[in-house]
Amino acid sequence: MSRPVVSASPVVLPAAPDRGADLQVRVSAPTTGTNLPVVVFSHGYGSSMRAYGPVSDFWAAHGFVVVQPTHLDSRTLGLTPRDARIPHLLRFRVEDMTTVIDHLDVATSAVPGLAGRVDPTRIAAAGHSFGGQTTGVLLGARVIDPVDGTRWAAPDPRVTAGVLLATAGLGGSDLTPWAAERFPYMNPDFADLTTPTLVVAGDADDSPLSTRGPDWSTDPYRLSPGARSLLTVFGGEHSLGGIPGYEAAETTDEDPARVSAVQRITTAFLRSVLNGDGASWTRARAEFAEERPAVGRIESK
């Protein structure tokens, strides 16, 4: 059942001095309910906490507290290409997510009436595009640092569920030369991603970053032990029907049915893991297969 939602932004959280700016987040929550689980959401490259209303608002209306940090690559912050922080964007992004979790009490107390209604032991991480790669590192995926060449990961045991939306696959020869030059951090290893995760991919998401085509974004499902299920959105491009915003100009495959599929299936998955509500996941899968076979397909392993 959908509930009214209240949001607060910007909520300012302290960040490490080398970040160069405090962390601004948006917090959304239902106006009713207690012991609410949390979803920390990482936006795509260049976006901000103000975007992704179609998913963040839906999750909040269906019982989750949603916290959206604005990462350093956001267009709202205006970093120049020569900024010394640019090579470290992925590390800063991951630190932003852990900062939110570290200061969850501060973030949630900024929303009127939310204090005392949050369960800080039930936390999921979710992200779209570059936000998906950011989230993957919290779930256990390893990447190679483009500055010093070290392979690193930052799995956070406080995060017990993940949702990866239109997330990059393997690097190396699977990247175009243009992408390999400009995005050297796109080199994930999913072997240690063990956190229960739902992967969402569009079968028309033919990324200019990869030589492989749309199946590239299914790598997190195929190659990680934690990815339990894959939702393939038929005809879905990188925006998966329009999840970056209600009126987002970058949405090239606008389709309310696709967005609805992402909303419903991600919500059911989050409930199944965070709330232990396996029945809702089973029911959602059955209903989806019956009602929307032309919209997408769910497979599990």
C-alpha cells in the first residue's frame, strides 16, 4: 500500500577534508510506519540527489527510508576536468555511501517525525549506471585503482541487500578504447560480490562504453555469487524506461510500463531480503510473469 512521503534536502553530513566539500543528501520517508528499513541510493554520473524520483519516491511510499547523496561528479558541483579529485571519483563515491551509513542518525533526524522510526540494522545499497558500480564495491566487487594500480574493495557488512540498475560489466577488452582511456576505474571483478543482489538490465542498453552490446550489463548477475536474480527490461535502454527523473531529458526509451516494472520488482526484492518477506517476492514474480510478459523477464539462480 502506498503512503504519503516527506523529504528533506539538503541535509549536510561531515566528510573527510580531502573531499573538499561536505556531503549533501536528500532523505525521503513514508509519513507512517515504524522500524523502517533504509536504502542508500547512488546516482549516475553527473546527476544528483534531486534525481531518480521514479524509484526513490516509490520506495519511500512503500515503506523505505531512502537516502540519496550528491557525489562529487554531479553537475551541480561543477568540478573541472583538471580537478585533482577526478581520478579518485569512485573512491569518493564509495566513501559518500559509507558516510551516509555512518551518520544515518543525523540524516534521518532531519526529516520531521522520522526520529525513532528507522531500523539501522536493515540497510540496502542501490545505484544506477556509475551508481551501480559504486554500489557494487559496497557489495563486495573489486576494482583496480586507476592511480596506483592496486585492486581494492570496500564491502560493508552493514549493507545486507543490493540493487544494481544498468550497471557496467567487465573492463579490459570489453571496453571501447574511448571508454578505457576515460574511465579506467571501469574494471570490476564480481567474484567476491556475495551480498544478496538484484540486477536490472535493459535488453536495448547498447552502451557506447562496451564492445559487447546490451548483455554487458548482465555481468554482475552472471559473474557474482551474490546476485540472486536478474530483471531484464524488454526494450529498455540505459534509462530503463525513465528512472532518472519524471522529466529527465536523457531518457530515450520513455515507457511507464518499464518504469513500473522496475519499481515493483525492486521493491519486492528489497522487502524479501530486508524484511524477510519471501512471500512478497514469490507473489511479485508470479504476477509479473502473468501480467507483464511483454515488459520483461525475471530469472534466478
